[in-house]
Amino acid sequence: MWRIDPASDDPLYAQLVAQVRLGVAHGTLRPGERLPSARELAASLELNMHTVLRAYQVLRDDGTLELRRGRGAVVASTATDLADVERAVADLAAAARRAGLSVQTTTTLVTEAMHR
């Protein structure tokens, strides 16, 4: 489940954040499910443990994870179900491809819509 691209422009912690959010959206990570400890995940991905901790903190702050002493990182029971959004994004991507829009143009349109 965990894939990191060191050559990506996205920070390593942000890549982890995105993967957890997608796992929740796709239902592969369910409320109450424990994630690997920061130490275990860092070792398996050959990352600094603080990188994993930063990702876990971002996910805690947005309500996706609960960080519990002794239990570690657990998917929150209030984690947002993104199924409707995921369907809308898939429809948007299909429409953008039909219109011949670039990824950058499509991203700009979405970003502007989010700021309205």
C-alpha cells in the first residue's frame, strides 16, 4: 500500500498523507484500523521517522487519524467518506480529457473553484 517516490516534487510526508487519505476514500483503510508505527513504517520505506510522524500529525490535525499512546495511529471513526467526491473527480477527469484540457489547466480550475 505504501509507495514513496523520492524523485517526486511532493514532499515525502505529503505523499504519505495522500496515500492514507486515498486509502480511507477507497475503503482500504477503515475506521478503527491501526496503521504501522512510525518506526516500522519509516524502516520499511527507508525514511526518517520524523517524516512519518509529520504525516501522522497532519492526518491527526485534519481528523483522519487518532494518535493514541500505546495504540499508535488509528483511522478515526469520523474519517471522511470521500466516495462521492471521488466519483465527481472521476467525472471531472473524464470531461477534462474529452475537452482536451491539460492536467495543469484542470488543476487550476479545481483550485479556483475550491477558493470560491
